[in-house]
Amino acid sequence: QVQLVESGGGLVQTGGSLRLSCAASGSINSLNTMGWYRQAPGKQRELVASMANSGTTNYADSAKGRFTISRDNAKNTVYLQMNSLKPEDTAVYYCNHRNWGGSYLILAGDYWGQGTQVTVSS
């Protein structure tokens, strides 16, 4: 099992910045991805960014050029640096950790944090 603890959400004005952090503990597979999803009320949860422990990243189009995902593998921690924030970024942001069973064809575990609120005011 994997436990995730998130921090860094808050209220910021348009154009401001926030840095989210998520620390994972428990059974971390050698092949894993960590990332951030977000969900606004009444809308589907969507991927913001993800990163494998190899360093490979994946970004939503809306995040490219503004957000940067990074990892500290020694701490099992993933970060999301969010710059040039817009009201459209307002959502609950969820940390995600996926364990893979030797390849990306075999999902061994899928874990979620409790979520942290990000609110961007006009």
C-alpha cells in the first residue's frame, strides 16, 4: 500500500504562483509514476502532469509552458510548480501514484491523495 500526503494549495491572484508537494510512503515499486490531477465541481477529473521515476514527463496542453513537474526520488516526493495561474486553474488538485508490475502494461496499484484546494482569483 502507498500513502500520499499533499500540501501547498491555497488562494492566489491571477498571474501568481504556487508549489504543490506530495510525499509518498509505503510499497513503492521500482517502476512507478507520480502525478497531479485536478477536478472542478461538476467536472471530470483530468490529468495535469505526471512523471516516471526515470524522468519522463507528460503534461496536459493547458499546463505546458506554465507548470513544471519534478521528483525527488530519494524522498519519494513529487512537486508541481505552477506559474502564471489563471482562474481556470481553480480546482481540487489530487496527487496520484501508480505502481507498475515491470512494464506499463501491468498496473499493480493506483493511489490517490486527499486533495488540496487551489483557488485563483480574478
